[in-house]
Amino acid sequence: MFKQITAYMLLCFCALGVHADVVNVDSAELVRLAATGVAVIDIRTMPEWRETGVIPGSKLLTFFDEKGVFNAKAWLKQLSLC
């Protein structure tokens, strides 16, 4: 039990330094990034793809379901298979 608590505390401590920056990417930058081998993961829903089209060369991996619910653990597992 002590090892589990220690591991959890260490994980929480390490997570303090983790953050993500949100960067807006226009279509020209997206094309440039994809051409260099950057994977493009399209997390939009099926209705969004129908409305605006699918990004050529992207991997379709919806994050939210039809009700707006997500399962981050399952999504990350699917992402690791891409």
C-alpha cells in the first residue's frame, strides 16, 4: 500500500510540470505540417465531417460521442494504435 501511495504522489508531482499549449493552425500550416510527416488526428464527429469534409490524409478518431460524452482512456488507447 505504501508503494502505491508513493507512486501516486510521485506521479502527481511529475504532472505539475506538464501542460499543453493551444496553437491555432490555419489550413496552409496544416498542409505544411502533414507534408513533413506530422500525424493529423481529426477528432470531430461524423456530422461535422459530413458538414465540412474530411481533412485529406487525416486519421478519423472521434473524441466525443453523439451525446458529447468522452472516454479519454479508451480514446488514448485507440490513438496509440494509429
